[in-house]
Amino acid sequence: MGSKTKMWARAAGLITACVFLIYGLHRGEAVVVLNKAVNICLECIGLG
């Protein structure tokens, strides 16, 4: 693979990741993930 091809592949991957990140934030998925993380942490510590 050439240098320019790698650059374009990385740029396309970065743009795709940003689009999916914005889409997930728009749908409110960050709150869902945070709630699940809190529940898992509380279960591991034994406070829940």
C-alpha cells in the first residue's frame, strides 16, 4: 500500500468513527452506557 492510500484509509476511518460517535450521542446512548457502567461498578464493589 502506498503512503497516500494509507492516509486516505485513515482519514476515512476517522470520519466514519466521528459520524458514528455523533449519531450515538444524538440517540442518547451515552446515558445508557454510563448507567450500565455504574451498575457494573456497584455490583463489583458490593454496594448494590
